[in-house]
Amino acid sequence: MTAEESSVIRLALVGCDYLTGLGLSHILAGAPFLQIVGAVEKAQDALQLPGVGPLHLVLVEAGMGKAEAIRTCAELAAFPQSPRVVMLGNFDEQTTGELIMAGAAAILTPAGVTGDLPAILRVVHQGGVLIPGARGYPSAGAEESNETRRFKDSYARLSVRECAVANGIAEGLSNADLGRRLQLSEASIKVAVSQVMIKVGVRNRVQLAVLATKAQSN
């Protein structure tokens, strides 16, 4: 595989009638760093898409019920090599939180989808965090409050550098951005992010970003 091929982001579209209607699928196809491997109606069909190489991103238009959106997200997150799942839809705080816990890497609102979508997807692929209303999550309730308290207790035990890593993730910084800020290599940042996630008990950097934002806002 050439360096150029390895830099291409392989993208699958799931149920993206909205994007097609706006003509944004053509904009995506015109981005030199994106390769649309196919468009399907159901999440599991994405596994059957042709092509060689891993699937990096799956963009889902979630014009479906809450339960189906969460199930779709979980199915995609369980794919081999774990492609980053981008959900397109309008969700309340509770559903946003459940989608994150199901494995969503980013959530975009239809109103926010513009010609900049290719650049947005590249940021997500590089590890950026895009979640509307992150400061409002988790919503009120016993389970969310317990989760927030647990995270805040863990957050308080982080070292200064670990806090800097968590805060950078909450800002939406990629590993490269964090490396430049903290004067560390991307490899070191990758290890540091993994260690912080283990320490605070979250599964991915999106969960870390949301919970870090919540911990800082209280």
C-alpha cells in the first residue's frame, strides 16, 4: 500500500437519504482524502461492501427511533477493526449519552451539515470530538449522577499531565494536536490517552470528552 493510499479515509454511508438529497454525497465523493466504499440501508450490510482495506468511518443518518439508532450504533461499533461511527440526527441529551456509550465517535445535527462535511469527517477520523451539548450531559437522574460522581472522583486522582490530556480531548484535540501542546510524540500521547481512559473507566475518547467536560463544569 502506498503512502497516498494509506492516507485515504474509507467511508461507508448508512441510510443517508438526507445527504443524498442535499447533494452532499457528491461533495464527499469529491474530497481527495475520502473514499466512499458504498451506501447501504442497514448497518450489517456495511460489512458486505466491496473493497480492500479497513473501514475507517461510518456515517449514519439516524432518521429512526431511539432504540434502533442505539442498536445501529452498537452494531457498527462492534465491527472488526472498530470503524468510527458518526451519527447524523437530532437527539436529546439522554439519547446522545446512550449513543456515546453504545460507541458513537461523533454526533452531527442535520443543521450543522454543510460543504465542510469532508473536513469535519477528517477531524473525527483523526480523533476529534464533535458532540452537540456535551456540557449538558449526563442529564439529571440517579444513574447519571452516580456516573458523574464516579468520574469526578477518578478525575481528581489524575496527575497534572493526565488532566492536561483529558482536557485536551474535551477540547476536541487530535493526538497530533495534543502532542504539539504537551511536546510529546503522537505515540506517547496515544499511550497516555489509553491510560487515562483506563484510569477513569471509560471505553473511548468521546466518553472521556463528555465526562471531562461535565466534571469541569460542576
